[in-house]
Amino acid sequence: MGDIYFSKDKNNKNFNIDPDSVTMELPDIDEFLEAQKEELGKNKMPSTKRRENVPNFFRNASSKGKNKNTRASLALKIVAAFLALLAVAGGGASIYLYKSILGEIQYEQNEKHENEFVKNSELMSSRHVKNILLIGIDSDSTEDVARSDSMILVSIDSKNKAIKLTSFLRDMWVEIPGKKTAKLNAAASSGGPTLVMDTIEYNFKIDIDNYVMIGFEAFEKIIDSVGGIEVDVSQSEAKEMAKFGCVVTAGKNVHLNGEQALWFSRVRKMDSDFHRTSRQRLIFEKAFAKAKKMGIPKLLEIANNVAPLISTDLDKNELLKLGANGIVKYLSYDIMQGSVPVQGSWSNARISGQAVLKVDLKKNIEYLKEFIFESKPEDNKK
């Protein structure tokens, strides 16, 4: 399956996974699963053709005699089950997960995202940072053409061990390449998630690796699956939510279910889009904190429920690698939050009868460079 390195705790003599020393080079998932199904179906030891991929204790097993052969077969099943559990813990390279979860996600079978409107050399990137754009659309289904209700760039910074959330406010007046000048959120309805990535890259010069798109239903299911979240709800927020038939009691650590969290994240008219995106990032952080405390079976259950409601251009092997690192590394990372436009770089304007934000692109590009590629978790504590 690849190289997984373990560290030994000399105090209790148990082997524990060391998050900082885990590396995985995963094989093609379809080939791997077909090979495992074939071997397990034969109820015998793996053939010599794939012997180089088999642990040493398989190679030394004897096949002489009925009892030994039965024991070897049983050992194979036990170890195969153990490896499958490890694979599930590391992102899900198991037949069950492949069919039930990865197979349910809506994949965009495109070539690797290349922005035809800006040169790669003009985009900021780092081998230590993976940028995935989380797009929440104004619809229940990712199949509907809709405006993007929220755009959060999830930057996984392995160097500084942080997950950085950057909201891009939807009312920013920007150039949608190849189309027109409009609000940022119009890019989704004009050209789908690819154009949303192109637009952010074109205007803010930040390289985006992939996208994950979800609708309202997926958002609610995720929150419900982690058991809801607890947030502070002000009187004004509760009053605004009530206008949409969502009644909650204002106070500290108020429990919100999926539907309530959705309306909490969409409150806007009482303050501004800056506050709205701040609430969205807060919900993300709270849900992430709850997921950290959950066992693998529960996380699999959540993934299985939400998978059909997600659309992405990540392929199955990329999702496996993200999942592998997620379990053993990313869950221990700190969450950092930011938003664009940054303070002091924007002004209110009215264009074509629309209330918009005019932004200083240069200032925001400088902010993104510093926040995503240079900032550290301890910077938030200063």
C-alpha cells in the first residue's frame, strides 16, 4: 500500500502513529481493489506476481498441509481485515469505502485544472500548501446552476501545520475572465466551479488546486451528523433567523442542528457580508472540532451520508491521499481564519443598480501571500 512509518513509545512499549512521520504513496485505487478482491476470492495466499507488495510475514507463510493451509488462509483474512482497517483509517482504501463512499461522489472527469486566462508563473503556490476551494451554492443540489453562496479557500499548510480558511466575499466587483465584470458569486452561474476558480486565480493570483462543491442539503447533513454545534447567538441573530421560520433562543453556547446552523450562516442583513462569512468559518471550525473527537466508524458513516451530495474535481486517489493524511495529520492541525477583501482595501459602491464592494486587488494579493504561505498558528496568539 505504500510506506507508513511508525514510532515506538519506549515508555509503554506500544506502537503509535507519528503524524509527522507518515508518508503514503498510494497505488491506483481501482487496480488495488480489483487485486484484493481477486486474491481474497481465491481464498489463498497472494500469487508471486504481486509478492513484492505483500508484507514479509505473508511471504514466509507455509502452504504445506491442510491445517497449515487453513491457518495461512485464516491469517490472510485476519491481516487483510487489519490492513483494510488501516486503509479505512488512512482514507479508505477498502472495497466497502470505495463502493459506498468514493463511488457515490460526483466526479468531474476533466483534465487537471489549468487556467487559460492567467499564466501559472503568475500564480502564488508552494509545495507545502494545498489549496482546495470549498464552494457552497445557493441550491439543494450541486447539479443545479446556481450562484455561489459562499467561497472558502481551504489551505492545508503542512509546513506550519495549519488549516487556513479564507472567505472570498461574494459581493466583490471583479472581472470574470472571458465573460464580464460582475459580482464574484456570478461566476458559478456563468461557468460553474471551474470559472469560480479561474476568476479567483485571475484576480487574486492565488493557485487553486481543486474544488469541492456542496449544496444546502449536504451542509445540513454534515452538521447533523456531528451532533450539531454550539455557538453564541445574539438577540439580533436570533431575530433575523426567526424571519425565515427558524426559531432559536439567543444566548451562550446555543445548540444548533443542521437547519439552524444553515440559517445562522446565512444571516446577513442585520450586519454585513463580513460578519456572515465569519459565521460560516465559525461553523466550519466547530464542526471540525467535533469531528476530531469521533471514531473512524462514525466518520465513515458521515462520509457515506454526505458523499452523494458532493461534487469535486479531485479523483479517487487524491481523495484517498487526503483522507490518509487527514486521519493521521490534519486533524491535529490548528485552524486559522481570514477573509478577502482585507480591512482597509475596499469601499462600498453601487454599480448597475447593485450594492457591491470595490477592492484594491494589490493589497489583497499581498495579504493572501502572507496569510496562506507565511503565517503560523502562533501568530494568532500574539
